Amino acid sequence: MNNPYIVLPVIFQLFTSVLLMFFWYRVNAQRLITIICSIISVGIAIWLFKEVYQNGILTMQAGEWQAPFGITFVADLFSTTMVLLTAISGMAVGIFSTGSIRNARLKFGYFPILNFLLMGLHGAFLTGDIFNLYVWFEIIIIASFVLITIGGEKAQIEGAIKYVTMNLLASAIFLTAIAILYGLAGSLNMADLSIQVAEIENRGLVNVVAILFLVGFGIKSAIFPLYFWLPASYHTPPPAISAVFGGLLTKVGVYALLRIFTLIFIPDEFLGNLLVVLACMTILSGGLGAILQVNMRKIFSYLIVCHIGFMLAGLGIYTELAIMGAIFYLIHDIIVKTNLFLASGLIFKLKGTLNIEKLGGIYKKYPKFSLLIAIPLFSLAGIPPLSGFWAKVFLIEGGYKANEWMLIGFIILGSFLTLWVIAKLWAEVFWKDAVALPKKINVKYFHELKPFKRWAMVIPIILLAVTSLYIGLAAEHIILLSKQIAAELMNPSAYLDAVLGAKTETP
Amino acid sequence: MELILVVIIGLLYASGIYMMLRRSMVKLIIGLILLGNGANMLIFLLGRIVKGKPPIIDSTAKMLTEIYADPVPQALILTAIVISFGLQSFAIILVKRAYKITQTDDLDELNTTDEIYE
């Protein structure tokens, strides 16, 4: 069905960014606008989700150019779920930033850029055109470049060099893949490509393009062996920025992989096996890397890599059940990872360090915070009945039914490694006796902050913790949702009809 | 014409990757620029090159019947050039900042964020 309002999330973020730019040096006005606008944007995302959930796939043809000639925006269940999650994470990070980001950074346009980043994310999820996807990716990366370097500390700049290089390389590879795909199929609309690519006789070249897409998105989503930039850069910016990066940016890559490999390139045996092996290695390398680290945010960075492997595993098994598991994991992971990075920001404000060997005694001194942070931590480890558990159950069941024994082994190993890391983290940071830490002059501690800022840092963590509790305890809703999404992905005919069928409706 | 373009694209990709593998940060940027230009040329080449046949419909006809130059790749390249211009200028400034802060051009020296005990 045609509905021009599906681009509203994108337009609204653009509006917010532009509005914020008028208040460049008035940081308190920016804080207020960010809080209000991010709540409105969650409202818009909920409206869009409800609309799509009730009426099926909605499309928007830019400038009334019918598909496949114009740029198409498609809001199917997968896109809108991602938009909703982005809006929720964006709201949490926005509110957290009002408390945790320094005024000096805010005066360099932190909030407008954050909203541009969210706009890019919404656009990337909603577009139905592969070149348009590239453009949204570029908007995302240019905004993230600014966010990662804003403040200009030495570690930030060093991390940014790696981050920028790998992202530019990924974009070049993505563009190369689009070039060859356009040469092969003569179309850029993803629904049209789905039909065209299936008819191409030169399967070898199609596989080459598929691998190029895999490498391009693989760099962005940090799969083995392309993940080294992630742990080297994600811990350098302020925690709020790490949260939006860790929660959302790598997941766009996963979203794109899931979309491309279910719609355009149906994996053959070689590609399927490749995905399975890559998933295993990603889980292993991320998990082992996390054990070694002592900086809390670096531990979380490695765990991002590890858990990207789980989602890739779902794609590698390529049955409806496994894809469903991957999507459940994606939903759970966005909320939990955002929350964990925010929690690390809170711990930094409490103690002035993130080195887990120096931290300690948080449970004794701040029991309420500890219980709050325990929710995302143990959701991540997948302790039943929290949210990570259900996703893993479906992934393992999917693997069992498809006889992927090696993958099941690695998924269990990955869960075990995560549990180990989380247990170590819990023991070191929360249970161990507190060590006297030298007071840092350049850190503004939590108890020195104004009450507004304190609440601004705690409320988003509570909000996301409640969301992840909902995902875990009311798992049935999420299971139904991911089941529907997986069914839509595996049988793209509804998607194709929604995009291309509009051609016959209007003269 | 195609053959020349193929050779040029190959050279651009090869030299871009070679430059990226060097240790100097400036060479890294040059490599990225060359790679981006190679990708743009590739879009141009794979959009099928047709000489002297603009996609303009004759006033007497309703559609194009003859072979014509596809305008889409050129639109794509234009977009990609503008985007890469922005990204590359950002990258150049970033490298300058990095040089000022770390006092080195050697990428191997930029490994403090990778060390476990920073």
C-alpha cells in the first residue's frame, strides 16, 4: 500500500537536527529540545510500527516515479521494528547525553550530529533502493566520524583514524559491489533486483558480487576477520557515543546482511558454509578477546563482536527458525548493548575509572545501581528468563534441526565465554572490596552533579532495563513478532508485490 | 575505449590498495582517494558506454527505440563523488589533527588504543 508518511521518522529527525542548529551555543535549550523531540520520535516510530503491523507492508515512491525507476521506501515489519528500536535507543542516548556530555562538546554541535546519525539509521532501515542504502550509510558514517572525534582527545583521534579508514574502505567495496550489480542486472531497486538477479546465468559473477557485499557489510558489522577496528575505537569517545555506536551502528550492517542475503542473493551451499564458518570464528574471537581485556568498555566492544556472530549464525543456517532466532537476538542485542555502554558511563562517573582491576565495592556502596546494571549484564549472558536466553534457544533449535552441529557447539561456547566474562566483571566490579582510588581532577563525579543531570543519567538506564525485561518476560510477543519477520524475509513475495505491484495499480 | 578504462580502473584499484598498505597516514588518504575514484570509474564502465547517443526522446516519438547512453550511472557517480569529497576532506583534516597530537606520520605508532593497559 502506498503511504507517503512512512518517511516521517527520517523527516522528523532532520527537522530536529536543523532546529537544534539554531541553538548552537545555547546548550540548555538543546538539551530540552533533544528530550522532547526524541520522545516524539519514539511516538512516530510506534505509530509506524502499529500501522505496518495492522496493514501490512507500506511503500513510498519518491516523486511518484513508479518502482523500479524511482527511489522506493519500504516499511515492512523488519524495517519498522528496527526503526522502533533505533528510536528507543536514540531516546535513551539523547537523554543520557543531556546529563553526561560536557558543555564544551555540546557547543561543537553534538546534539545536531547525533540526530543526523539517527536520521541516517532510520533512512537505512526504510529504504528499498540499494544505492540509496549506500547514501544512508555514508550519512551514518560521516555523522559517526564527527561524533567519534568530537572533543579531540588523543585516544579519540587515534581510534578515529582506524574507524575512518575501515569505514571508507568498506564504502569503496560496497560501491564496487553496487557498480558490478548494476552492470549485471541493470536495476537498483532491491525488489526488482531480487527478480533480476535470480535470472542471471553467470552465477560465478553473482557470487563475486555477493562476496563483495559480504565484505563491505562485514567490515561495518565487524565480523571475523574484519573486526579489529571495533575494539580499537569504540571505547575512545564518551560513553553516550559508544552506546549509540555499540547498540546501533554494527547492527545496521547485520540488518543489511539479513536483507541482502534473503532478498537478492539467496546463499548457495558455498556461501552458506562460508557464513557458518565466519559466524563460528566471530563468536570465538570476540569471546576470547573479551576474556583478556581489563577496560570495561573494551570488554563490551569484544562482546559486540562475539554476539554479531550469533546473528550471523542465524543467517548461515538459513532456515526460518534460525532467522527468527537471529532477529530475536538483534532486537535483544540493540537494547542491551546500548544499556551496557550507558551503564559503563554511569560507573565511570561513580568511580572515575573503567579498569575492572581497580574498580570494586560498587554493590556495597550503591546496591540499587548494581541491581539495575545487573539486568542488562545478565540479559547479555542469557540467563533465563532474561532476554538473551530465548534468542539462543531458537538459534540452537534452528541449528539442531538443520544438523549444524559445529555451529551449535560454537554458540554454546560463545554463551559460556560471555557468561564467564560477565561473571568475572560482576565479581571484580561489584563484589570485590573497594580499592581507594586517587581522585581525578578532570572527572566530574556523580555526587558532584546537579540532580537533573543525575536523573538524566539514571532514567535512560532504567528505561532500557525495563525494555529488556519486557523482551525477556513477555517473550511471547517478541517471538510472534520475530516469527512474522522471519516469514516475511524467507518468502519475499509480499515484499515484491508491495513494491512492484504498485506499478499495475496506477496507470 | 572500454579497454583503456579497464586498465585505468585496474591501476586505480591496485595503486589505491598499495598506498593503503603503506605505513604513512598521508599515503593512506591518497590510497583511499584512488580507490574511490576507481569505484566511480567502474560504475561508469559497467553502465555500458555508448558514444554520442544522449537519452533524449525525439519530439515525434513516444519512447527511445535505439540504443542510448544510460543516465543512471552518471547520476550515481555524481552522488558518489560529492559524498567522497566530503568524506575525504574530513579524513585529511583528521590526519592533520592526528599528526599534531601524536607527532608522527607512522600508522604503526598509533597503537595505544589497542594496548590492554592504556
